[in-house]
Amino acid sequence: MTAKTTRDETGGVSDEADAAPQETEAPEETEVAERPARPAARRKRRVRVIEVIDDEDLDEVLEALDAEDEQDEEPEEEPAPRPAKPAAKTKKPAAKPAAKPAAKSVPKPRPSRIEAPEDEPEEREPVVLRSTLFGLGMVQAVVVVVLVALLASLAIWQWRSASSLSAKEDDRAAVSKVASAYGNAAFSYNAQNYQTQADKAQKLMAGDLLDEFKKNTMPSLTSAFKSDSQVAVSSKTDQVFVGSVDGRFATAVVMVEVSLKTKDGQATEPATLLRLSLSKVDGEWKVTQQYASGINEQNKNQQPGQQLPGVPGGGASKSPKAEKSGTPGN
């Protein structure tokens, strides 16, 4: 809405016209004695300009105009009248003050009310949330996951390898222990302890070797010690060499020192090698086969007399018997 109002008050002009004759009647003496008086106070001419405003601010503008009208209606205090100048002089300044207040009374255009724009939520593009690892980007997260997987695989492989090696080392240690005990017990008999030593040896045997020991070796020992109680056989393990170990079967070589004592004297066989085959039975390693050095499964029956005393299959060596030497015939 656009409106423009101007109000020219002509009352001031009429007052000036009435005041002019009065000023001419004043005595001339007062004009010389006093300073020239200013023209009488006259009402200001105001020009109101209403700008184009929105309907929303119309009420506020109307209220402001009403308030200005009320202020204009209030009587203004007029300054005390001063001696007027001659009529000829007053006519000239009469036109000048009228123009100046008119120019000054024009109010400056009131700035339109600027309302702060309402904060409207900005429309943002939907952000696709991507779950990443520790705030890393997708590529970095993938690289980290791959590296972790590789490290985990390597760690598992190393653990399995170490576990396998540890298990093999444990098996080799167990095989060495059983082979050493067997070398100390299998050939250590005398007339007093052969039954006890036979029981110890049987605990280290299994399979065919155990059956052979019970069937042949034990009866041979009993017969030998009954016939000659002074016979004694002893063995002592020097070294053990563990061969292959595959978790269930193993091989080992035992170096023993075997001594044979009879009433006629003592014989010693150092560095005697025994080849052993072992099997794991009920979680424990047992000796299942035994061969002297140079003897195996194929030729053990071809050379029966070369086996050590007490070796299963060859029987216990018979103690030498004392025989009377015959007198040479003439």
C-alpha cells in the first residue's frame, strides 16, 4: 500500500500578515536602541511521506502517525516577543524562514523494517554412513583387515609348526628314554635277580618281542642259572641314537657294554650296537623288535649263533661247563 500526505498550515502566514501592521506602528526609537528582532515563531511545515510497506507493518506505521499527530496538537512554547523591525525589513526575511523550515521539516524516510530471515533448515544431501575401522577410510580399513588376517594366519601356522616340532621333540625324548632303559635292563641278569629284571624288561616290551621273551628267553634264563648259579650277565647303555619318529612308530640304536661273568672268568663286549623298533601302545613307547648289529628280520634266522646272550630268538648263551681233560694216551 502506498500513501503520501502533506499538510501545509496556512495559519502561520496569516499571523505574519497580521503582525506586519503592528510592527510598523512601533516607534522608530526602539529600532535604533535594540538589535533587529527575529521574525515571530511560526509553525513548522511538515511533510509526511509514507513509504510502501507491507500489510504486516501497517499497524505499527499507523500507531506511529497517531503519536506524531498528538505531539503536534500540543501547544508549543513560543518565545517572548521581541521588538519587530520595520515593515520594509520584515517582508524580506518572511519568505526565507518559511522555506527553510519546510526543507528541514521533511522527515527522513523511515527505513523499512528488516526482519531477520527465519532460520530455515538447510537441505543437505543425505550422507551415506559407511562403517570403518577406527575412523579409517574404506581402503585403509580393507588393508588393515587383510594384514591382520595374514598375520593371524602366519601366527597360526607358526604355532602349529612349533606345536608339531614340540610334539616331535617330546616323542624323540620319550623314545630315547625307553631305549636307554631297555639297554640297561634287557641284559642284566644273575641267579638272584633274574626274575625281577625279567619283569622290568617285559614292561618295556610289546608285540612280537614280548611274546618271544616269554616263550623262549625266560625259560632259557631259568635253566641257565639253575645249572650254574655263578653265571651273570650285565649291560650298561652308553649312547642312544634316535632315528625316525612319525608319531606312532620309531627306530633307535642303542650302544651298550655287555659283560659276561662265569666261574672261569669274565668277558666284555664294549660298544655293542642294538637296533630297536618301537611302537606307541596306549600312549607309551614300547620296544617291539630287537636286532644285533648287522642282523635284521631277513637274516636273523640264518645266523642264530651270533646273537648276544639273552637275545630273544637266539636264546641265552649257555655258560661254559668245566670238563675234565683226558690224559693223553700213550
